[in-house]
Amino acid sequence: MEQLTCINALASWNSGARRIKGYSADEILGQHFSIFYTPEDVATDKPGHELALAAARGRAEDQGWRLHRDGSRFWAGVTITAVHDPSGALLGLAKVTRDMAERVRLAELEHAIELSA
């Protein structure tokens, strides 16, 4: 896990991330990426395990609760992808988060419709 200690801080930020999570680039760059995880997930080092898995396998995917800037939770689909240089050395990790709240609500609505039919 030593090689991952230098790549767990956020190095870039975009408008989509700002919209989903609520942080400006000035607020979030340089922060540890575990800031988006629930206290329960941080206590079990879920962020570290996901980083290690992505580094080892090239990619890690997960769905679970993540946190907005205001501390509220949202259901997210997360993909972490290892980024390598031409020689194969690990440069860092790219993380994409999708807010899955609408999909979850749609699935719940479809389920309710099926039950009432």
C-alpha cells in the first residue's frame, strides 16, 4: 500500500464532480479522496481497499453511499481506473462517480407498479 500513499489526494476536479458533490476545485484539491465516503466506510478502510484493488487489477467498481459537501448521503456508482505510463508504472487513479439516486427511484417505482398489478 506504500505506493498508493501519494495518489490518494485529489489532483483534478471538473464541473460534473462539483455538481454531484458540491465542492469547488479550490475547496477539494489536495484533500484525501476518502472525504466522500461515510464514516462507516472510512472506519473499515473501504477507500484504501478500493484504491488497492484498482491499482492491482486496473479497475475497481462499487456502488454505495457517498457524501455531498453538506454531509448528506447519495447512492453512487463508482469506477476507479488505474492510469499507467508507457512503461507500465502506475501514475495515479482516475475516479468517476455517478449519482444513482434517479435510477434507484425509478427501480422502486417500477417495483411498486409490478406489486400493484
